[in-house]
Amino acid sequence: MSIPYIITTSEPVNQQIYRFLRRDIVTCVIPPGSLLSEKEVSSRFNISRQPVREAFIKLAEAGLVQVLPQRGTFVRKISAQRVADGRFIREAVEIAVVRRAATEASSEALMALEHNLQLQKITAQRHDAQAFLQLDDEFHRLIAQSINCELAWETVENIKATMDRVRFLTLSNVSPPESVIEQHEEIFSTLRNKDADGAEKAMRRHLQEMIFSITPIAEQNSEWFEPC
């Protein structure tokens, strides 16, 4: 069941609605094929339809929904091709980032990453998949932040929405949190040792996990995937 969301004044309303709906779609609270209603969403948050409409447009750009004229806005099924394309782009960006981080990351940045890893272990023990995904993203964002290039992470975040749905589905058995944590610890170790080549190899192995996990996930949840 979706957790309650509260609209604040900290950021534009349309961005908050986008973020809330994106999270519910990624974590399958709103499953593929679901109809999204502007009226229902605006009533849920007690806001006008305009920011909801803007959020729907952004969701469509992220590949999460499809607007069908005269029919409505539906959550798209997962595209294996879009997942593959997103992973390819993400790997190119994050490998460049992690190589620089291996030589530029400060002791404070490494401490932040180590703290994040400890929180990952706690959420894994609690079987809190949503919190774990957020910490997973934060780990990668912190690496970009360590080289003062958060734009790199923002670029990745904008193209990985479809990947995130597969990531969430893999946490149950295909790629459990404990496995992801081990991969993150390997990346962290190479950064601490200032090993750029090792960091590249560790990040590449980590991000290529998606190549091997999407097939079993698609087989287990075939009704949620677009036909090949």
C-alpha cells in the first residue's frame, strides 16, 4: 500500500506529484496497465489539475506512462529495450564518475559513503525495499557529489525510471539487498584505496547485474513486460 505523502512548500507542486507517482510506479504500488486519473490524483492531494497534468507529462517523458487520446493515461508496461538502453547510458556516465572519484574523493566524502553503507545494512535487515532503493540511489549520488558533479547523477536519474522498476522486482530473490551491498562495498573499497582501474571494474560489474537479472524477472512477471 502506498505510504501517505504530504505536499510541502519546499519545491514546486508538480515536481512533488511527479516524485510521489514515480515512486509508487517504480515500487509497483501502481502496477503496469493501471489508469491514472487527473481528477483522482488532484483530489488525493487537494490541488488543482494543472500540476497533476504537468507531472503526467514528465512521467511520460520518463517512459513510465502513456497518454492515449480519448482513453486516458496508463502506466506503461516495462520495456526490456528501454531498460537496456538506460543501463548502457548509466554505465558510461557512472564509470567516468567513479574513476575521478577514486582520485578526488575526500575523507569526508568517503565517510558519507561508509555511513550510507551502514544504513543499507540496517534497511536490508528490516526488509524495507523502498528505503533500501533510496539508499542505493543515495550511494551513487554521493559518488557524483564527491567530485562536485551532481549533474552527472541527475542525468542518470532522468533516464533510469524503467530500470528502477526492474531493480525493485529483483530485490526479492534475483538480486537481494545483501548482494547489492557486497557490490557497493567493493566499489567503496576501491575508492578508499584510490584504485581507479579497480573502481571502474567494480562499478561495471555492479551495473551489468541488470543484464542478467532482467530475463528471470520478465519470466516471473510476464504480464508486466511489453512483448519482445
